[in-house]
Amino acid sequence: MTVVSTITTQPPMVADELRRQTDLFLDLAGLRAKIGRDPSERPARELREPQQHAPQQHTPGVPAARSATPRPAAAGDDFEH
């Protein structure tokens, strides 16, 4: 299991116990040099007017939001519900 989080914030964003049990822990602070960019290189964002009750659109390739209703446990589930 890989966990990507950070321990550089106060308080850390990941529990010590989880970090110790994972196979690989990637700290976001360490990834900054590899995938980050200088804020001055970022294009300026356009200001958008707030939308009133706009319907949410589904983006292809992104799973739709799940219902908050819990589902019953199925045979073979590893977790208790």
C-alpha cells in the first residue's frame, strides 16, 4: 500500500501509525521538486461569477459522486459495516 500525504504541516496530515504500516510513504513536500512549478510560472486565473444552483455536470472518466446511503454487507466482504 502506498500513502501520499505530508508530515511537514502542524499537525501532520497523516497518522504516524498509518505511515508506519504502509509499504511506501510519499511525502508531498518531497514531490514538490519533481512535479511542482514556480508560482510565477502559473497563468493568472480568470475570476468567475458565482453560479446560482447550477446543476452538476458529469465529467467523462471521473466517477460520479456516491450516495451517502450505506449499502448492506455482501457475502465475502472483508469489512464490517
